[in-house]
Amino acid sequence: MPESTTPTLFTIPGPHAPLHGLIDFPEEPGLRPTVVICHGFKGFMEWAFFPYLAHLLSERGFVVVRFNLSGSGQLPGEDRVSDLAAFRSNTHSRELEDLLAVIAEVGGEIAPGRADSKRLSLFGHSRGGAATPSSPRHGRSCRSG
């Protein structure tokens, strides 16, 4: 991945614990379509292909938001679980609540003036893929196509 790409760290209050994430911005200014990436069980925002996917999408003009679910038990920069209590208390419902909290802040606390909350896509991997289709049923309308 090119060294010129430096994601921006963010922290927002979550329903169970603070949610930490990274934002990859495109070079184009102004409001941009946005992709929220949700990792799977035992995953984290800096795991495997997520940094490369975020970089690729930002090169294509998207604002990319990736974050650690509160039950991942990891802080930014960690590659192992450091909070065993958080990891033990993780559930599907908590993951969905975390995802909804992030979605609610896109364009607000997360990337204001850059992330277009009206042009929002979700990308979920593994168990994160189970949470993403559930989010529209919980107050957020999404369009596919």
C-alpha cells in the first residue's frame, strides 16, 4: 500500500464502549459517497485486506469508514485481544448496535463535510456481513444497486 495514504483516527461514544475507527479519505474534496466496513468475529479494522480495500475505495473516490466493534477487545494498532471482558461479552446484538452507532455518525461526528450519509454503502466480512443487512431494518434506509 502506498505510504502517502494515512487514515484518520476517530473515536465516538458507542452503546457499550467507545468505538474506535479509521477514515480513509479520497483526494477529491467535498461530500463523497461513503463505505462503512464492518469486520467479522475475531477480526479488527486493520486486519488482513481491510487496509488495502479502504485504500482502493478511497482511490476510487469514496470516503471509507472502518472501525473495531466494541466486542473485538482491541484498540487501534493492536493485533491481539487485550480486553478479554469485552471479547467475552460480545453478541450479535451488540455488533448490530455498534454498527448502527457508526452509521448514525457518518457525516456528523465521523467525517463531517466529507462523508455523504445519503450515499452510504455497507461492506461486511464474515460475521460483520451478518450485521450489515440487518441495519436497514433498524431505522436506516439503504438502497442497493
